[in-house]
Amino acid sequence: MNHGTPHRTGTARAATTTRERPHTDPPRHAPVGIVIATRNRSASLAVTLRHLLALPERPEILVADNASTDGTRAMLARDFPRVRVLALPFNRGALARTHGVRALDTPYVAFSDDDSWWAPGALATAARLFDAHPRLGLLSARTLVGPGEDPDPLNDVLAASPLGRAADLPGTQVLGFLGCAAVARREAYLDAGGYHPLLFFGAEETLLAYDLAARGWGVTHCPEVVAHHHPDPGPRTGRPAVVRRNELLTAWLRRPVPHALARTRALAADARRDPYARRALRETLTRLPSALRARRPLPPHVERGARLLEEGTS
């Protein structure tokens, strides 16, 4: 298995100096590219891009635009000519990230949302970790939230994962991550199929972590890699329903049938009194035939890990 082109550091050239051969060496490209999926958030996206363009690693940046109608593409062309734009004809949700990964050719791909960016040096650290650990498929960063740089509560959850460490991987093994604070090996991401189209957006990360682990790739939390997240403080209408829908669809796509049935019964019980649960159940049932056709149960060792994580949070 080819695990990607290793990142090589240093600039020395044997028997050659800059004075002897001015301007003839090819430009060095950063091993980590960045993909941003966005839709109708041009002002927030502009803030993110200014942070990313200031990174010392000078990564290639690609914006996968989900058919924005707020002038996002005009803003990008006018103000950010260095940024590549993948103009999608309609809203593909999280699948826009997969289109972006395919369009890049860097061995590693970092993901930002239009309200998140990477700390200076974070991508160089990530590249070194991938270089040193060929089985590493995706790493989850430590996330700092808002102007106060408060630790995201998920940091402690991931760091305390009962899956522990593996001898050939950095950090702590996990089966989940924050989508805007993750770096993936491009080969591994594409090998796992990327984000699943059935989920669109919302709690879509767990299924990708499952699929990476099922293909033999390591998924870990590496707190030495740092991301910044500045989410909109306003309400996110409908998100609780979307998250519960996608959690249940993930169960039907990958987990044992008794587990998926139990999760379905629990959601149906909540639907009697909770409008978000009613919406989640209705949307799950609409998508359930597609989920059953795409069902691929986890291999036993990954299923054991998923159960261990559930026991640790119950």
C-alpha cells in the first residue's frame, strides 16, 4: 500500500548554491493543502481566509463553494486570487469536502470550515506526524474556541478515549472528531470514500472515522496540532434534529441490527414529546431504504471499539 509522498524538510542541495543557480530550483509546495466547504457565508469566509493565507506553511487553499448566492464567488475572485475555487453547481453538503480533496494533489489535506482556521505551525506538525506514522489516516486536532481561545469540551473527551494508544500511531485512538479541526492523509480519505452522501451535514464525522478504521487506517487525537474555531453564536435552527437523524442513519449503515433497532425505538419514544425527535425520526425513515442498500457492518475489531466508546460515555 502506498501511503503517500513523504514530506522532506531542509533546503540544502549538494554541490549547488543559490548564487550558482539563481531562480532555477522548482518551488517547494507545502505537503498539506486546505479544503473549505462553504455556502452563503462570505463575510466569515473572508476572515478565515485571511488567517489561513498568513500561515507560515503557505498551504494551497481550495474553497469548495456549495452554490452560494450571496456573492461568495465574486468576493473570492476579487479579494483572494491566490485561493482556488471549486464552484459546485448545487449544494452538496459535506460531500463538497470530498470534491475538494479530489481536486488537490497534496499528500495531506486539512479541513477548515468558513469559521475556523489553523494555528501557525500546526500544519507542519501534522505533516511530521503523518510522515512518521504511515498507518495514520486522520488526526483530530485540539480546538480552541472564540476570541478567548477556550478549549472545546470535545478535546477532553477525545484525549480520554478508552481506545488508548497504538504502538504505530501518535496520540490517542478515537472514532470521532470535529470536522473543521481534522487533517487527513489524502490516500486514506479517498480509500474510505470520504463523507457519506446520505448524511449531507451534521454529525457526519463518526461514519468517516468508522470507515477509515474499517479499512485499517489509524484515527487519532493529537493535541499538539491546534485549530481555532469561531462559530456563529446565533441559534442553529434544526441542527438537533439533523444530528439525531444522522446518528441513527450511521447506526443503520454500520452497526449491528439489534443496536440500530434499539436506537430507533429510543428515538420513536422521544418523538412523542420532542418536535426535534419527530423530525429526526421522519427524515430517518425517508432515508432508511437508501441506508439499508448501502449497509456495510463494521469489522469485529472496529465494532468492539465503538461499543467500548459507548460504554465510556453512558
